[in-house]
Amino acid sequence: MKVAVLSFAHERAATYARLLGDLPDVELVIADPDGSPDDPSRGRDTARRLGAAYADSWDEVFALRPDAVVVTSETDRRRDLVERAAGAGAHVLCEHPLAADEADAQAMVRVCEEAGVRLSLASPVCFGPAFAAVRQELAKEEVLGDLTTVLGAYNRPRPARSRAAESGALGAGAPPLLDMVDAVLGGTPAQQVYAQANSVLSGDPDVESAALVTVRYADGTVVSIDCSWGPADDASAAGGPTMTFVGDRGSVEFTASPRLVGGFDSATSRERWETRGDDPYAVMIGEFVAAAGRGSGAGPDGAAGVRTLRIVRAARASLRTGQPVELAVPQAARS
């Protein structure tokens, strides 16, 4: 299977390229024609290091007819690349957000549906057996009863790269949590969003370093998520998302990287925790490639990406106004 990584603008593009290059049945193609003024050969150098083919232009990479693509470009370029991938018959794995504008995101979903290809969102926590096991438990009414409340947190180290920090704690931390909620609620739309944030660690009033978001869904479920940065060298903030699903009979907890052994590291004078589990990005890439090979999909789809984008945009609007934001809910979702 031929899989192309489109652009190295995103911080994880090199990771995806490496993981794809490690898969035995994948022919990796890398394209980064726009490059970066600070590092114009970033994509070409990675291709050379991995022994992968390199395309000098978008026309060249799509002429190669990839079976699947990973879109890791700047946000404002993603619609064009997704539409071109759909035109080439390639399944798509795209980073959050799909687009800056909801209309563009909706257009991306439509063009992939019309082309018969799967548009998936890069949300590693939604791939793999751990989250599948949680969803299986939630489906047992005798365990949880009716789901009423969801509490989630994604506390990450402060990004070292300025580009990675631009989306803030809300833009980076909320989508993985909201994707999990969307999957559990079966795509039930959000009805109201309220958010509060601060920028203490970012030092930029337009880039939040901590955010609390409350979402009320059309079925009555209330979700509260905490997205925040910790110090860049804080290992305890790198464990991945956690989530507690509360029902009227019980609760189910999910931890992306459960702590197995804890202690004190005298070399760093810090707590040290050992965790267990497969690399979530490797699991995601493996499942995406396998699903694309079958002509099916895995993980959150484009429609889920639109719903998540809508909530994040509403949260930002709430931050500006200090008020809850009401979202239009399709009539079918209310009944």
C-alpha cells in the first residue's frame, strides 16, 4: 500500500513518517513542497533518512496515486489537500482541526463521502483496544445505567515549539477528549458550551495555557473537560487523557497511560512514574493503514471532526463573551 505524508508543518509529521516507514507493507511517500523558511529541506531530509520516496510538488505526489494520505499541513491548506486526496481515491487521516472554518470542514466531509473514501481524524486515544474496552463496558446498562456526566482531563507539558503552542491548551487538549465523548454518545450534538481560561504559562493573552469547558449535549449529558499545560519538563503531565463516565448506577474510568510503578528519581529530584501500553500513535497509524487496506475506516470520522470543531469554536466564543454559547441542534437529535 502506498501512503503519503503531506507536509511537515505539524510537529508529529516526522513521527507519522517514521511509523509508516516501519510498517512492512507500506510504500512511504513524503511531500513537503512548501517547506519552511527556517528549515526548507525538512521533508526531503526525513525522506532521505527513512529511505522513502520524495515528491517535489503536490501534483507529483497525487500523480503517484497514493492509497492513503496523512494530512499534517497548516490548517488553512488542509481542505485543498483533502479534496485532492479524495479526487485521487485516497483514504485520509487528518490532524485536528479539519479547518479553521466550519463550512470548509463540511465541504471536506462531503467531498470524501462523494468519492467513497474515509476521512478520519488523528485522535490516537480513540484507536486501539483500551478505549474499545471502555466503550464495551459503557454499553452494558447493568454496569453504568444511564450516562449522566463525563469528566475529562488532558494535562500536557507546555509545547517547546512556538508553532505547536499557537493553538493553546484548548485547541490541543480539547479535541481528543471531545472525540471520546462523541464516540460514546454516538454523535449526539452539543447544545450549549461554556468555557473559562487563563494564559498564565503562555504569557500571551490570546493563547490559553489552561481551559475548563462545560458542554451540555442534546440528550442531557453534561461534560466537563480540563485542558491545561504543565512545565515543559513535567513528566507527570505527559500521561495522556483521562476520563470518568458517570451513570446513575456506577462509573467507568479511562486512563490512556495507567501508572504502574511510582517513586522518586534522585537524579532529577522529581517523582517518576512508569506506565505500560503500546505507543498510541503507532496503534493509530497501524489501524488506519489496516482499515484503508480493507476500504473501511477506523477512529473518529469527518462528521465527528466537524462536531468537535463546532464545540471548540463555541468555547472560544464563550471565552470572548464570558457567556454560554447556544448551538443549533438538528430536530432529529432532539427527539
